[in-house]
Amino acid sequence: MKTLHDQVQEEFARLQTRKHFLRNCSMGLAGVWLGGQSMAADRVGTQPDASDAGQSIPHFPPRAKRVIFLHMAGSPSQLELFDYKPALQKLDGQDCPASFLAGKRFAFIQGVPKMLGPQYPFQQCGQSGAWVSDRMPEFQSVVDRVCFVKSMHTTQFNHGPAQLLLHTGNQNLGSASFGAWTMYGLGSESENLPGFIVLVSGGKTPSAGKSVWGSGFLPSVYQGVQCRSKGDPVLYLSNPDGVSLQQRRRALDAIGRINQQTFNETGDPEVLTRISQYEMAFRMQTHATEAFDLRQEDKATHALYGTEPGKESFANNCLLARRLAERGVRFIQLFHWGWDSHGAAESEALNGGFKTRCEEVDRPIAALLNDLARRGLLEDTLVVWGGEFGRTPMRENRGGREMRFVGRDHNPGAFTMWMAGGGIKPGISYGETDEIGYEAIENKVSPHDLHATLQHLLGIDHKRLTYMHQGLPQRLSNVTQPSRVVEEIMA
């Protein structure tokens, strides 16, 4: 029996019916011709398989089966967490040299700002001797499990475009997210849960909105499904009062027959997505409720993570990530909002909200890594942590005046991410920034390099997993910018 994925690919490769074709072309003969060219192009280059790649996906034995991506939305300061710069401390309070400002674009810095030294003390931790600030005391105990990449850099200095670039490979709207590409290439291991699940904490979604887990130009069946850590995992998942599971089944069967007839008439693969989502929702009514029920965990586990069932928190989401990984969910994406460390308000400042954000994530992150390891899941689960860019080594000012609270502006030139498990070499640091943490200068890693590397660990050749769109074989690692697999960080 053909899978939904196979059906989608076959229908994208077939010509649509005359009725469907004409219905979608409304600009005269020229429009018909152009539309036909566009649709044909979109159908030609589908998922690589044995016929065009020499082998099926995965292209080679994967080191990781699944991904847990922890995104700190707003971008934490690497200079207060993992990139220790004692030389910057000596410059604290001095006027920023003009050479540091020439040709740079900032979100808020104006005039001549003051240099800003690290706001918290650092110490070396573990056998690796990694430098970590006192804001992450629990994380200090697991540094030997992770690989720091301190030479990340990006081309974007505003949140929305930078988040899109990090997650979709393109700073503009419309491209497919990393999770969607993973689903497109590898599919799901779980029959009863979505293969790509998103959990949000901190009170807000990322600046770029839900596009950072969208499917873009890929069929929408591959987009992420946002779930909640309290109440029903998905809104309206429970049946209304007076409606039994059997009644729901009969209703879905009737809807399914109508949708199947529509698909037979039009060949529209989005109808298959609709059928699939109805069926997935029905299976989730039983299985998702169980997977998201944190009350099933023992007291020791709750103490390890600092979780409180019934609340929405990053800690709860980390424990849910482990439970979802156990149940075969391929891509689990956690967003924690509130890391935009400006000096305009105490809730964001380095001497205010930043401390709170660290307290919210420190214990759960350490617990997640230890819990995955003790259950034998870390070796084939790729855990990724980071923001969309870094922070400046100078203090933020607005209108040429220092802010009341201590903050740093956006810095695309350098930031730190870390990875663990899933084929990553543990206990190392890769890449370096200059002596004040302003620019990546050694073994620089771009978002496209990151994508190529993570896909490689999943058994995907990033140059071969493509999808024809707008006349180009699109890929996550970008077709117009060079990208490389960072083999030096692989075990």
C-alpha cells in the first residue's frame, strides 16, 4: 500500500486534470502558458530517490534519528554565557573606538557608546575546561556532553529575518523550515503523533511568527504542529460533550470519502494533506493525550527538570521533548521567548530579565541532556541550542544616551551555539571570536553551514535533498550561497 508521502510525490509529478489546470489559470493564453510552465517546474524536482540519487534517503547511515532544537528567541548574550573575554573587561566603561562602528549597522546604537565588560563571572568547568558563566550553574555540570560552536555569524541584524534565516535558510518569508525539510526527506517514525512538533514558552511566539516552523513551498503536510504543555495538546482535540469516539469516527469516514472524491477529480495534493490531518487528529485523541500527560512521570523526574504539571513552561516543554523523542517524533522544536537583552526595560536588561531567563532554562536543559543519556536516547538524538544572532561588546544607547538598564545591541558578527548527542563530538569548542567577542575570526560557521552539518548527521546529503520551486532546485542549505559540512565537530 502506498504511503501518503508516495501519493503526494506521484501527484506532483503528474499533469493535473484539464478542469483543475484551467481553473488555476486566469490571465488569458499568456497566463495559461506561464502557469503551465510554473506548475510543470514545481512538479519535476521532487524528493531524491533511487532513480536520480543512486540510493534512497537517508543517503548514508545517519548518526542521529531525531532533532530537539532549543531556540532562545531574542538571542542571549554569548558574552554573558559561553564566550569568555577577559580583555573586554579591561575596556569596560571606555568610549567605543570609531573603528568598531565604521560601516556597521545597529538596531539601536547611536553616537559613541561605551564598551561593556562581562556582567557575570566565568569559571572553567568539567574535564574540557569550558568557560561558563555563573548564570548557568546546572549546565556547568554537563559541559563535557556538548560541543560549543563559538564562531557562528549571520547576515541579519533584526530578529524576524535572522530567525527565518536560521530556520529556513532564507531571511525572506516563503521558504521551508528545517523541520519541514527533515520531514520531507525522512518522514516520521510515529504513526500516532505528528512527526514535527513545536512547543512555545515565555508568553510569545518568535518575532518571525509561525513561519519558522512552516512548510513554505513544500506541501503543507510537512509543516510543524504547535502543541501546548497544559490542557489539550492541540486546541479542540477533545470531542464536544455528547459526541462519542464512534460518532467522530463515522463523521471522519464521511468527510474522508468527500475529500477522496475531490482529490480524484483535481489531483490536488493539499487534499491528501487534509485527509491525513483529519486522521492524525483522530489518532491523537488517544495517543497525544497520553504523551503530553506529565503526571505520569515520577517525583524524581519532576525534581530533575523542575517541572509543574498543568503549567506552561520551558521546563515542562523540555520534559515533553524527551517523552516525544521516546515516541518517535522526528523533529521537536522548542522556542523560549524573552532573550532580547536591551537596556530599555528591566524585563529585558542583562541585570534584569536576562537573569530570569537563565534561571528558567538552566536546570531543564541540564536535566534533558542527562535524562536522554541515561535512557540511551542521546546517542541518536541531536540536541541544538542557540539564538538567531549575538550581542555587541559595547553598551546599548539610544539617541546617544546610555540606557537606565544594562543592555547590548544585536550583533550578527558573532554568536555561540552548542550541540550534543547524535554524532557530535562532546567536550570541545570549535571556532573563535576576536578578543572582545565582536567578530568570528576562526573556523567561521554560517546558518547554511549549520544546516548542511545537521542534515549530514541525519544521513542527508544537503546538496541532493532538493525541491523544484520558481525554476530552481531549492534546498535548505541555499542554492546561491556556499555551504559546507563542519566535519571537525563530528564524533
